[in-house]
Amino acid sequence: MKSEAELEFLKKYVKAFNKAYSGYLRKRKPTLLYEPIKDLLSRGGKRLRPALCMMSCELVGGDLERALPTAICLELFHNFSLVHDDIQDGSVLRRGQPTLHVKYGIPAALNAGDGLYSLAYKALLQNKERFSSMETAWRILEVFTEMSLKLVEGQAMDLEFKERKEMSEPQLIEHLKKKTGALFSASAECGALAGGAAFENARKLGRCWEAVGIAFQIRDDLLNLTGNEEKYGKRIGEDISEGKPTLMLVHCLGRCTEEDKKKIYAAMSEYDKKKIKAVIRIFEKYGSLEYAERRAREFLERGVRGIKRFKADGVNEEMRENMVQLARYFVEREL
């Protein structure tokens, strides 16, 4: 698998995004709102979702500039969701630094999240000047709104699991589809719409990336157990202490003894490295890590097959190959 440094085609998308998004924040006040927002966005992040949006636009023969407002919207929205999720999960690190609510306090962090949400819609309003047909702008707004609702439904399933501590694998996959797959899907679908694709073709591309998004989240959850903390940007094993529903956890709870189940539940209260390591050993005992790796691979290959078969007028074959590489990078990255 190619490293991020080797994915040269990503650089132009990241450059275009970084140049454009700062304009939405320049000279804005009050500081209490915009300082936390600028702080979070300045921490980097791979900008993979806006890159996917712009790449999808080019895949169907469009100019990436047509997708830029939508790409900015999607990244701002993604960061909004991270701020609120961190508060709800009690996370202490984001991209290797204190989460906004730890650094600035919960009221300021909540307001910053709301600000990012509002800025996302402000970016989207530029589409009315980008397209000759308001139908395209309206359709992008519709897809974005559908996605935002799915995401909060997914977060509700997350919170519900922390109360009940029960979830079947089909329910877990539905949770991942809403919590992560929906944003990947919307990034691809909106980008294709911006590039001029027919609505039904854009939706087909979105479905491919929904599968990749599910694979990405399974893999990301695995990295939370096995990755390098400095590179990962969050405490290793924090998903366990937060009681986050993951495929490894659901798989293991459906197979382990009552004694092992008690050990798992005991680790879902505070961040205790000893307890977390014990839970990871239990996951290994029941083959849950290997199972999750296999399922991530299955969803990735489902998405890649769809990308390879995707048909639309004016498809750029070089861009199709780049998109396959991007999908594999999303899921196969190492820490």
C-alpha cells in the first residue's frame, strides 16, 4: 500500500482546500468563538473528505473548483461532529493535543462546534453562484442534509449502547453506516454532482464510498487498540474506556464467558491501562481483532469493486485509479 507521502495526487486537493477555507475565518470575531475553531483546524488532519469530494468531481469530468465550496462545507461539518463527539465521549486528546472542551471549557467548545456547523452551511451557500442550474445546488444541499441527520442518528446509537451495552453485529454495521459511512458517501456523491454527474450515478458512487467508510471506521477502531499513540492522536484503548461500540467489542461480547464479559464491562468506566490491556487480550482470545480485520477488508473490496465498475459520461480513467488508491489508503494505513 502506498503511504500518504506517495499519494502525490492528494497534494493539489489539500492545497486548494487550505488556501480557500481560511477565507471563511479571516477577521471574524468574537475571539471566544473563532480561536477554538482556528485552533482545531490548524492542527491539520489529512483533509481526506474534501479531497474525496474534489476527486469525485474530477472523476466525472468536472473542474475541482466547482466542488470547492462543498468540500469546505464537508470538512467544517466533520470537525463540528468531532468537537461534539469529544464532549459526549469525554475524550481528552484530538490530533495529539487537548480536546477543545479540555482546553477552552465545555461552553466555549460547544459554541465552537455550533460555529463550525453554521460555517459549513455558509460555505454551501456559494453553490448558488457556482452552477447554472439551481437543481444541482439544491440536490447537493439535500444530500448534505440527509447525511447530517444520519450522523446524529448514528451518534444516538452510540450513546444508547453505552447505556444498554448490547448491540448485534447488523445493528453495529448500521451504526457505522450512519456514523462514518454517511459522510464518506456524501463527500463522493456531492463531488460527483458538482462535476455534472446524473443524480443516479452520483448516488451509486456514494454507495461505493459508504462501504469504504465502514471499512475505514472498523480499521480506525482497530488502530485505537494497536496503533502508535503519538501518531494516532488519541490515547490507545480509549474506545474501551469510553464504552464505544466497535466491531471487536460486539463480536467478543457475543462469544465470551460471563467472567470475561465482567472484565470488559469493568474497563468501561475510567481510563486504566491495565484493564484496557486485559480487554485487548480477551479480544485476541476470541479472535475478535482478526475478525474485524477481515470484515474491514470485505467492506473495502466491496467499495473498490464499485469504483472500478462505476459508469458515467466522461469518466476520467486516471482519476478512477487514483480513487482506488485513495480508498485503499483510507483503510490500509498503518500507525
